[in-house]
Amino acid sequence: MLNTKPNWPILAVMIGISLTGCKILPTKSGDGGNAPAFNPDKVVEEIWAAKVVPYLQQKAGPFAQVHALATTDAAAAGAKYGNPNKQSNSPWTFAVRLEGKIVAANTQSRAATVDVDADGDGKADARVQIGPAVRGTALRDSLDFIQFNDFTNQIDFAQFGKAFNSHADKTVLSKLPREALEGRSAKVLGAYTLGSGQDLPLVTPAEAEIGPKP
């Protein structure tokens, strides 16, 4: 719920030692609201290598396997490959490993993407975001140690989702090649949100590799 009270304490962040203990908790300050402001970019930077990437590496399944289950039983796929404790009205989001050949690329837009054929039939099975603009909050939403109710308000939660995208672009996506991408191999660890089924699944990478020109 959005907190509209003017003097509620600002979110403080506590990073646990273990992955299962990693949680973002609201804490009350004893100085009447003079706690440091929530810095989502700093928090993501601090937990990325220690918590986020290891979680995705452990949770992710092969894209074809995950997507097949997601389209028949989204809740079962979410329990196995995503965040089973998500808000009931939020869509399911899944951690995936995607490997295949790039069959199309759109690098003219700031929200650049590549389409990847994962099963070798020559047709795209998933669309991978390569930035710099990254849509959605799939990385945040796939993590079972991050919950909406752990945040002071909806704005902080939204900014936290954007911070994951910014960090992924800064550390991973900005280093990918942009020219002559069709025909190259792609290998991605990331997450996607289950859509309507009419569009290709849109995968946001936490790790990504693009092979050399064929």
C-alpha cells in the first residue's frame, strides 16, 4: 500500500550474509525521519554480485523448459523458477537460461533487442533486451527475497526495479556488440514476465554473451 503519511521513516536497507536471509526491511529511525534517503542504485550495486546473480544462477531453468511449463501451469512454473511469494495480482516472472542463434536485431531504438532462436528451427523463441533503455522489472520481480511489502512506499519499489535495469545495462549490456548481430550465438541468464502469449517473451539479462561473427 502507498504510504501517504508525511513523517513516516524512510526505507533503510539491511543486507544479510546468506542469500536466503537477504531482505530489504523498513526500519524506524530514532531521530524523527533524519535517516539517509533510500538509494536504489547503491543497494542494487551492493547485492548484485553477492545475491542477485547467484540467485538467478541457482533458480533459472532452460528457456524452453520454463516457457513450456509457464504456458500450461504458470503457478507451478513460478514456484519452481520464480518468486512464489509475489503479490497475487502481479504477473508471474521466471528466471531463465537462454541459448541460441540471433535471427533478428533491432539496434536503432534505445530499447534495443535481439530475437533468439533457441530450438534451431530458424524462428525466434524469445526477445532479449540489450539496452540502453530496458523495459519492465523482470529482474526485480524474479527474486524471492524482495517483496513489495518490505518497502516504505510504491515509489521506492518502482525505483528499485529501474535500478536493476540500469545496473544490468551499465555492467553487462553496454559491453555487447551492436553491429552484424544476425547469425551470431547468444547466451543469456536473466528473467522474463509472462505476457499475453501474442508477443515474444521479453528477457532481461543479468548476464549475456554474444558470440563472434559467423
